Amino acid sequence: MKNNSILLEDKEYEIIEDVRDGLDLDELKNKYTDFFYPYDYIVGDWAYGKLRLKGFYDDKNPIKKDINNIKNLKKYIDENCAFNCKYFVVKKVYKNK
């Protein structure tokens, strides 16, 4: 495991962005559920002192839609998150078998 990676329920994620120290590992672990297993990315943002999580798929993933395509992350942050909020992005690490 690399220094910029974390484990969530035995799944490894790489920290892609940590804007304004938005990544609180304890809060992420408390909010993380099996709902997020299929997603390639997890985005967490802070609103009113609470962490919100959303799953996104890689642009190459065939099951992605515009609403959960990581390519549209900036639009999501601009339109759905508090102005100038703290947020983070983690990407699932796939192991070659």
C-alpha cells in the first residue's frame, strides 16, 4: 500500500484530491458502506459540518451515466456542493490478478 492510499473495508483507495483538508478518515470510515463497492471513485464534501459521500464511475466504465461520470466532477462540485467547501476524491485501486 502506498503512502497516499487508504483502506476501506479491505478495499484500497488512492487519494486523488484533498481540497482544504476535506479528508477526515474516521468520518469516511463511519459513512462508508457496501453501497460504494461498485464505484470507481468516492467523492466526499462537507456541508453544515456533515460529510456527504457520492460515488462516481471512471469515464471508461460502461455503466457510467452523466450524473456519476468522474469527468463531470467539477460540475458536481460547482452545482451540488456548498461554495468553497472542503472535499476529497479517492479512487479504487484495482489489483491485477
